[in-house]
Amino acid sequence: MRDPYKAIFPEGSKVRIAATAVLEEFQKTWKYHHPLQPEQLQFAGVTAVVKSVGFYHGGDQLYVLEDVPGIWNEPCLEAAD
């Protein structure tokens, strides 16, 4: 089991925001903290750099990206190669 308070994407990492279909599904099914806002959907597929990482109680990772508004839950991001 991995450390719940260790970021999958540390600060400075390059990430890609998930595809629109993934974001829409997350928006429909996520019932907890920091829900995805409708205006965030326009950033689907965008590559960005992780500016900061925070953790919700229990270890959920919350990301702030450079030049992309909003708080992003880890399931909405993927590694950018």
C-alpha cells in the first residue's frame, strides 16, 4: 500500500488533464470535497505543471496547476510524457 500523503505528481511534475469524457464522469460521480466545476471542463487534454499539492483528510491529493484555474483531484490528471 502506498503512503496516502505522498503525491503521485509532486510539485514541478508535468501532467495532462484527463479527456472530456473522464472529467464529465468524475463530475457526475464524485460526491466528496472539491467537486469539479463546469468551467474546468474546457481544460480537458491540456498539459500543465503542478504548482502545489495539498491533501484532504484521508490522503486524497488536490493539485493546483500553473496557468490553469481550479483545484484538481488526482483522478482528473495523468502523467504527461
